[in-house]
Amino acid sequence: MALLRLLSRPIQIAVAIALGLLAAALFAQMEGERGVPPIASGGDFEVTGVKVDVEAKDADSARYAGWRMAQRQAWRMLWSRTHGGAGAPALSDSQLEGMISGIEIEQEQIGPTRYVATLGVMFDRARTGQLLGVSGNVRRSPPLLVIPVMWDGGSAVSYERTNEWQKAWARYRTGESAIDYVRVAGSIADPILLNAGQTGRRGRLWWRVLLDQYGAADVVIPIVRLERAYPGGPITATFTARYGPDNSLIGSFALRASNASGLAQMLDEGAKRIDALYTGALNDGRLRPDPSLIIEEPVDPATLEIDNAIEAPIEAVDVPVPGASTTGSFTIQYDTPDVSSVGAGESAVRSIPGVRSASTSSLALGGTSVMQVGFDGSIDMLRTGLQARGYQVAVAGTTLRITRRQAPPPAQ
């Protein structure tokens, strides 16, 4: 028995050490650095890719002279961007320093007497906008929660762990974008709530709670899929812009990096282009918050009765104005056996006079998809236009179910 106790002592110590290491690993998994806090984007004007090559008596003097040269070049580039190539007014170095809010080092090489760098210069909007003649009022979208998803090696990851795609969206300066992005750091509960699996859920109840938690009206899902030729070699990235609980498609494109060191730069460019896709969708009416995600405040019946009693003597009458039209929102259900049928159906609806917008809000390949249509006119006018294009139309409220008419069999 004494021998067994002596033998069990090392085993007990080994088990205790193993349990301690396991607890530390679990703690690190829950409390480790998962996310990257997004940079502040206060709307400053940003000029990137400013290249300088300066020689001076020592390294500090060369760097100081290079930064001043970058400020002058960035001012000319910013003026050309906002005024179509016109010559920028001459400003002193002290005036430029008063307008600049920061300098970002993109690449830098410092020698004993030489400074070679690629810099980004940020101009304060409040101090620069008046001189540029640029108004601060721009069209902005409702707040949209960002869930970036990266596919790499056959698996998808979002905020579950720190990744290069999340870093790219944290670096991206959203101040000048028309999209009001809600970006999170990926810490605390974010990895549990905003994971890659969440983007595949369609239930509105959980989405409502989630968006209300982050103060957003809807969600955008920028996706990148990486394909590596070989370790350390060329990387091809396919970028896709999606939005909403239905994972609706906005657009896609592909970029290529020659090696692994160019991955971060490629992802930064991908985030910039995806933002352009979302901005274009906002301008043409495709990027609209889903009404089913809005949590309406309950109405107190007693307050409603009081309001009705006060406003009862006043009666508002809508007087139709000749020549004026009202844009209504209608839902069209249509068959989508394959991918080409989606574009064909949207094109057919857009060709109807009076249609302002037509986009598929719920896609079901091999089944029945749903299209949201903005139309200047009544539902009967829209039905007539669809029938003129060879559809059989069934109407129920503001929803139309369309099917293609079958051609009659050939005469015997």
C-alpha cells in the first residue's frame, strides 16, 4: 500500500499540472486578444500613397523634410481630387501643418542621410472643408452592423479569432463613406454573437435582438475567399458584398496578391471596393433596411384615445395633383430554377414603364424567390405591365405571383 501511495504521488502531480494547463488554455481562449479595435473615423480627408525621397545632412533632418514634402504633395492631390485637376492655391508649411490632423506611415526606409517613404496624410475636415468649398452634409445610410467573414483553408471565420480581413475593416477609414458602418472590436461577447454561423441564420427574432444590442438598423456582410497557390506564393481573393438577414447579393470581384506579404494591402483594397459597392447600392435603392427588423414601440391605448379626441375636429383630405405619381412598394414572387433566371426576371420587371427599382430580397434557387419593386402607379397598372411581357399574374394585396405562360402545343 505504501508503494502504491508513492507511485500515485507523481501521477497526482502530473494530473494537477495537466488540469492547470487546461484551465489556462480555456482562460486564454475566452480572455485572449480576439479582435482589433476599429480606428476612429471622424470624417477627415485622407490622401494615401504619397511617395517621398529626400536627402539631408542626417536621418532626422531627412525625415522632417520628407514629411513636409509629403504635406505639400498631399495638398495638391486633395485639391485636384475635389476640383478636377485645377491648380491648388499656394499655402505655407505652417498653414498646412495647421490643417493636417495626422500622418500615416505606409512604408518607410531611413538611411544615414536619406529618407524614402510612402505616407498617408489626413486633413482635418473642419479646417480644410471651407477652403476646399466642400459641404459637410452628405447622404448617409442608416447604421449598418458589419460582420466580415473570411474563408481560408476551407473554413470560415469572423470575430471568433483575430484575422486579416477583420484587421482590414478595422483599418478602413469610414468617415468619407456614405455608409454608416457599426464596427466592433471583436472582444467580450462579440465572438459568440457575431460569428460566421450567424450570417446564415434567417430568423428575424434573433436578428432584432442582436441589431438592437449594437444600435444598428440592418447588417452588411463583406466576404472574402482566399485561394493560395502554395505556401507563401500568390493569393487570389474573391470578394463578395452581401447584406441583410437574407444574405442578399450586392456584387463581387476578384483581386490577386503576388505573395503572402501583399495580403494586407490586397485586403485593404478589397474593403475599399466593397464600400463602393455598398454606396452604389444605397444610391440606386437596393440597400434598404429590412422593415421586418424594426422593433416598433408599443402604443398606449389610453394615449391614443386622448390624441384622437383632441384631433377629432381636424380632418385631412388628400387632394390628387394632376400629373403627380406616388411610388409604391410591391412584392413579386417568381420562379428561379437557376442563376440566369434571377437576372432575367429582374430585367423583365425593370423594363416596365414606371418601375423605379427591382431587386431580389430573398433568393431560392430551384424554388420561388421574392423581389421587392418600387413602382409609380397602382398594382393593377403593374399587373398589366407584367401581363404584357408574357406573365400570368395572381394578385393578393400588394403581392403578385408571376409565372411564364406556356406556349400552346404545335398543331398536328
